[in-house]
Amino acid sequence: MDIWFDLKQDVAKQLGVDVLQIEEPDKEGFGDFAFPCFNIAKKKGVPPTEIAEALVRDLKIKNIKEIKVMGPYVNFYIDWKKVSSKILKAVNTKYGTSKEGKGKKIVIDFSSPNIAKPMGVGHLRSTIIGNSLYRIYKSLGYKCIADNHLGDWGTQFGKLITAYKMWGSEKQVKQDPIPELLKLYVRFHDEAITNEDLLEKAREEFKKLEDGNKENMKLWKWFKELSMKEFEKTYERLDIKFDIQNGESFYNKMIREVIEDAFKSNIVKRNPDGSIVISLKKYNMIDLLIQKSDGATLYATRDLATLKYRKKKYKFHKNIYVVGSEQKLHFKQFITAAELLGYEKAEKSIHVNFGLVSLPEGKMSTRKGRVVFLEDLINKAEELAEKLIEEKSPKLEKKKKIAHDVAIAAIIFNDLSTDRTKNIVFEWNRMLSFEGRSGPYVQYTHARASSILKKAKTKPTLKNVKNLETEVETEILKLLAKYPLIVKKSANDYKPHHLALYLFNLANKFNEFYQTTPVIKAENKSLKDARLKLVDSVKIVLNSGLYLLGIEAPEKM
Ligand code: ARG
């Protein structure tokens, strides 16, 4: 149930206008809704203030306490006392969910790290944003397919196999897989600067791999297994699950088809060196290379094959890619190409891009080997969280588990509380702070609400909620009414930060309430009832909202 929308709809209906024309003033004192009279005024050739005056003369809208003309605007003030029980009745564990997505499938391509390399912080962002979108869309009734599109194919495997054959040791790789493989990869790049034969050799090894050479296949499989084991550890810590993890290699066998499709269309070009491109000049983009002169396939070709496969297999409503902004051109190119090849309309595929991460350690690059391992990052967060919990609540049960939840919350919330297109920074103190804009702060607020409810020992009831009337109580009601709207907005914009910021605001208001308003010690029983119900509702919404971000909400902290 979307109460906020219903209220807005009531206003629109009475005015006889479309609901989209009703605005929500963000400045205080201008009411909950506003209707600008400029358009009508222009049509009728009368000053807007006159229109506004005329409009309100006989207007009566249910659940609206006051209607005020303020210049060219009509402002509406909701009667919170009247709607309080409607709002609080709606808040249960299903609040904010909907069936809008019934029968529709959404593929979400996220995380997608590269085999034989450590999962980087860019992949961490993709994992966090993708997982949250997955949960949000699922809660809106969509059937979601979480696809970990692993980078497990491509010329880099020629390089790695070459390096392993020259300098690798099975024992060392077994002992410390990813760092060892990374070392080999880095060494390859270092030596290739002065030894050009290496690149030729790598090309040959990759060709052999593509042709199914046994030895190379075996090495590749082994590298993949080792990497997957490492990735799984991270996914487990973050509580992430995938529905499919085919990886790029799976689509390799469909490449022929893509090339054939391209030749059937009239957008393909063969260069003098034998390479094949899809011409995108008409779309003001550089051509898309789909096959190299030596016949090797590319990332983009595999993405075209993947899109074709997904369309056929899932008939997706939307196909979402959660990948960093640096790949914008790649996505624009192949998504346009996919439409030209007749696979699917470009608008159905969305590149949900995001900015960079800066760590205190500085920027990282795999080739140079200055890599921050995700494992270490999470370890560090846990270590700090454990210290914090030890200081704050030394007697807490299950301290380790809670420290883990707090650490993950810090990392996830730090990411999701910023618009994804912006860069984010890792600042441990701020991320882990129990005050201020952080995951642990929202968790802490949730635990605080839980503890009030536990102490109260009575079941919250709706009976006396008409007693809620202070300013802060009204602000909380208003926020609660907006929750479903925020979830939808986060989905529509593919931006969970709307939800993260909302939860932060709700937590703030709740803490203001907590500090100023006695609940268990309220003046009388009916006031206590009303406030307990409010506390209960805040707890439910914080819990549901945190879940949608991918964050646990412990009862005690
Ligand atoms: N493995 C790629 C990378 O690390 C990301 C893959 C994203 N998904 C896709 N369908 N291209 O850059």
C-alpha cells in the first residue's frame, strides 16, 4: 500500500488534475503538497494568484487539514492525526513490497570479477549495488536473475598460461593462489615491455586454449577453480548469492552465430587486416571490434552473445549491468549493436554505472600489482568493529557475529549512501561511527528501538495512535508514509542511495524522538500505547530497508 501516493492522488482528483502535477515542497512551512497555478493561468490569461484563490474557495479534500494560497501556489497540509492509524496499520514486514513486477524478469549482471585476479574494490561496488538492486526489485515482485558474469575468457589467459609455463610453480600457486597468479601476470607485463616475443607467445597460447588444447584447458580450469574458491569466501561474508555464474567462457561457443548475424545485417565491415567491426558511425560512436585479425574474439563479442542468449532464455523485461563508469562506451556500443543485430531494443538493457573508490592506500592497478585485496579490506573493517564493540558493549552476546554485521554494514552503507555515479572514499572512522551517516548508526538505532519494545513487554496496538501529535512524531509518521515511494524510486533510478539516505533520516528523527519523548514512562497508558506502536513501526521499516541494502539488523548492539 502506497499511502503517500494515495494522499497525493486525493488532492489531484479534487483539483481535477493529473497527479504528476502535484509537487512536494521540500522547504519547510510550504505544506506537504503544492499545486502551481502557472499553467492554468497562462491558458486562461489570468494572474496565477487569482487562479489559486478560485481553486481553494470550495475545495474539501479528505485527510487534508489546511489549504493555503501562497502566491501562485496552493499548498496542502495533511491531517496527520486522521491518517496516523492508516499509516501504522500498513506498516508490517511486507510494507513497501508490491506486485508491480509480477510476471516480469530482470537479469542483473553484477560483481563479475576476473579469474586469476583479485576481486577489486570496483567489483566490490558492483557487488554491493547489484545485490541491493536485486533485493529491491525482488521486493517489488519481479523475478530477478543474479548473474555473475565472470571474466574467465580472453587474451589475458594466454598471458597467464605463458607466464605459468615459464615461471610458475604448482606448489606456490596451491599455497597462495590469487597472489601467486597475480605475480605471474604482473611479471608477464613487466617482461613483455622489453621482450616482444612474449606477446606473440601469449596469443598462441590463447589460440590453443580457444581450440580446446588439453593442457591449456586444464590449466585454465584450475585457475578458475582456485579463483572461484576465493570469490566464494567474499560472497559468503557479504551474504551474496547468484542464480547463474556461467562466465564469459560459456558464451564463447555462440560467437560464430554473432559473427554470422553481423554478416547478415548490413552494418558489418571487414578491415584490410582481416579484423571485423560493426560500424556505428551513424550513431556517433567509434566502430565496435568483434573479431581480431588473428580470429580471436573479444569481450564485446561475448557480451553480444550473452545478450542474445539472455533474451532467448529469459525474455527479460530488463537487462541490467552494474559496472563502473569507465566502461560506458563499451556498453553504449554493444547495446546499440545488439539492437542493430535484431537481438533486443537498446532501451531494455541498462548500464548501471558507478564511480571510483579511493582508498587511503591510493589508487590500484592489477598490472602494476599494487592491489588492495578485498579480503584484507573486510578483515580490517571487522577488526575495527570488534574493537568498537568491545569498548561500547563488552558484555554483549555473540560479539563476533555482531562485529561482522557492523563491519559489513559500514562498507555497504558507505557505498550506498552516495549517489552511485559519484566517487566514494573509504574513511574508517566515519564509516564505522555510531553517530553520523553510517550503517552502524542505522543499525544501532534499530537495536535501540528493539530494546524499547523488549522493555515494554506489551504488544504494540493501533488502538491509541491518534495520540501522536508532537512535531517529531508527525515527522516520523510522514517518513513512514513515504517508505514505499522511496523503495520504488530507488528501483526506478537504479539508485539505492535514495533508500540509504531515507533510512538515515528516519534514524535521525527516531533518535530525536527518543531523546525528547518518554515512551515506557509516558504520562498515561494510551500515550504509551501510541508511542510504542510508533517505535515498532520504525523498527520494522529500518529492518526492511536495511535488508534491501544488504545489511543485517541485529536486535542488540
Ligand atoms: N569482468 C568485467 C570487468 O571486470 C566486468 C563484466 C561486466 N559484465 C558484462 N556483461 N560486461 O571489467
